[in-house]
Amino acid sequence: MAESLMRQWDGVVEAAASTANDDEHDPEGPTIAYEREQLQAMREHVRAELTDLDRAAQRLREGVYWTCEGCGGPIAAARLGARPTARTCIGCAGKAQTRYRS
Ligand SMILES: [Zn+2]
């Protein structure tokens, strides 16, 4: 499901790109290029979200949705309610963030 969505998205970005290339002297050119950049950024964001959702669905199928990937403990229902794609308990998420920052 995620893959076909991403292919459709690629089509949109390619169409936007070829429109920009056809008209190099068009004063609208830079705007189109900017919009294309925005599209690309949004695409990356959507892909990350879809990947997270795919992973959450996989975890549901495997019966480990409520299990923290970090420590093997349970993930609080409140946390999954707020962030359904969370894969770690709040304690491990905090540790991971500290690691990324340093
Ligand atoms: Zn944990």
C-alpha cells in the first residue's frame, strides 16, 4: 500500500520537474522549483510516516505492538494513544533522544 502511494507521488514530482525544465526562461520557474522542493520535503515526510505505519502494522501482526523494542517491557496505552507508531516505552524513547543529541 505504501509503495503504490509512493509511486503515485513520484509521478507528481516528475510532472512538476518536467514542467519546470520545459520553461527555463519562464519567470514562474523559480517558484515551480521551490514548490518542487516543498513537494520533495513533504514526500520524505510522508514516506517516513508510511514506514512507521507499516512497521506498526507489522508489530500488530507479530503480537508485539505493546512491547518495547528497547527493553522488552510494556508500552503504556496512553503513549500508544498519543503516538500509535511508537515502538519503545517512554523511558527508552527518552534514552534514545539523549543518545541522538550527544
Ligand atoms: Zn523500553
